[in-house]
Amino acid sequence: MDVFINDVSAFLPNEPVDNENIEKILGQLDNVCSKTKSIVLRNNQIKTRYYAIDPKTRKLTHTNSQLAAEAIKRLKPYENFSINDIELLCCGSSSPDVILPGHAVMVHGELGSNSCEVVSFSGICISGISSLKYAFMNIANGLSNNAVSSGSELSCASFRKEFFNQNISKNQDVENYPELAFDADFLRWMLSCGAGAMFLSNKKNENGISFKIEWIDILSHAGKMETCMYAGGIKDENGNVVGFRGFDSFGDALEKNVFALRQDVKLLNQEIAEVIVDKTLPVIAKKRNLKPEDITWFLPHFSSGYFKDKIKKRLEAIGFDIPYAKWFSNLYTKGNTGSAAVYIILEELYRSEKLRVNDKILIMVPESGRFSTAYALLTVV
């Protein structure tokens, strides 16, 4: 059965925060500006981002569940649509408010809508598109007539001065090797809060455009790859991640700061572009008979502008070059919104009036957790 995205929405909390005001919102660590801030911002090329934080009190203005609920409430797939019409609710996030219960039921609670099937997806950036794929599959198989999927992130919460306890790298040649700055507080200058949602059904819009989902493919390379981005544990000398439950006490785990979001920067810089392109795209392109000349718009979620040219060069190297004129990204104005990024990017393109019937949209969503990448193809109808 054909499946259509009939509406896309996004919610970004509060006012945009420019580079000069990041530390006014998050607070300065040890009352001094980060030594890596200017280098990281120059390389990630982000100009503004959004924080669910009150700039005066540094208290949260929204929970993650509230961000997702706000995005879902903004969906208007048809006249007189109600959240009580939703048959299936799928929500993904890397920063849920609580470990248990699942993120999606917390979002359902915020919505206060009627009973429906609810499914949670955890992970990092892939969790948002995994949510979309589950919704897609349910409708395609006739198990639901409609579904809502979402991705949402409250990344700023753990980067506030009062909460952030990660040691900052010192005495590193970050000027000549900017990827070294990623090892410390680079995420503090890149991640953004936000949420997005999509309404899917087995019928396209009667008025206006819809997106027909052609396919969604997700490949994990974890069977051959070491963990790269993680929280809730620490890496030992052999590259194995020891989770917080493996410590002698909760206090011991807290002392070692295991809940900090960490990135193995050397591994990231060494592998990410090759994993995104060389190890994933040829497999999917062969399976789906996908050719670069068929693509009208390329919507890549890349975590930093630092990786944009690296990805482009890998695409050229494998004979799948996509000209920059076909790329569409809002990383520079919205920041890295993780699992919500695919929604927030598509929503902006959807509202841009750039789309034409029969346009082909290729979506790319990688995550560095243990190196997974998703690709999806949409057709404008």
C-alpha cells in the first residue's frame, strides 16, 4: 500500500541564540570562555541555534516530551484535524526526559489525546528516522490508516554550566587539527533543541502536495565498528564501553562522569565520511537502482559543516556526485538537532515553495553512535 506524508511540522523553543550569546545562556565553565569555542564554531559554521532554557534563570522552559508534543500539535494535514485522530504515535529521541517509561508514552501524556498504539525509539540521530520507518511500515501493511512520527532533542539541558562536568581538553593543537576540539566541548557549541513531526496516511492530500515514501533503508555497521558516541558509560583501554550499571555504586559512576555525552573524536574523523558514503550508499543504490541524476533534492543531516566537503568528496569518489545546488540544509541556522533534524530540514523545504510534482528527495541521516546510516527516498505528488 502506498504511504504519504501529508504534513510536516517543526517546533524550536524560544528565540534563536547567536554565537556571541551561547555562554550567556549556557553559562561559562569556570567563569572563563572556552578556549576551543571560536575554533569549533568556525569549523561547524553554525550561526544560530535554539535552547529550551530561560536565559535569566537557566531553568528549562520545556521538557523533551513537551517539545515533541508542541511539534505534533502544529500538524494540520486536513481541515478539522485533531490529535485524537492519531491511530499510531512513534517518537524517537537521544535525550528522553527519563530512562523509563518510554519517551513516546511521555509524549502521549503531554498530548492528552485518546488511546492509540504508541512506540518509542532510542538511539541517537537514527531514532527519528526509525520512528518514521515504523509508521511507514504499519500503514504500508494495512495495520494503521494513519500515523504520526516525531524526533525531538533536549540536548541543551546537560550543557548548562550547573550540569556540565566534562573535563575540557587542554594543551592540544586544535588550531591546526580542529577535530581535536571535538574531544571536549564541541557538542556544547553545536547541539540544538527542537522537535519535528510528520503525519502519514494511505491517502495523499486532496489539495496541495504530499510526499510519497518510496523506501527507507537503515544500515548499522556496529558488527565491525567500535563505539564512537555514547553516554551512560565510559570506554576502557580496549575500546569497550562499560555502562553505569557496571560500576560498584551509583556514586562511583557519577564521580567518573559517566552520564556526560562523549565522542571518540579520532575515530569519528577517521571513519564517519567513509561509513556514510562508501560503506552504505553503494549497497542501497544497487538495491534500489538509485542514480544521482534521478535526485532533485539532497537532504543530508551532517553534524557539522566541517564534514560537508568530506562527504561531497566521498560521493564524487564513488561516482555518485550530487552538486551542491541540489543540497538543502538548515544546520547553519537551526544547529544540530539530532533525531529531529530530518523533520526540521524537510519542514523548511516543504514550506519553501521550491518543490514541484515528481521531484525526488534523497534523505541521508547518519549517526556516529556505533556507525549507522539511513537513506530514504521521497517523491513529491
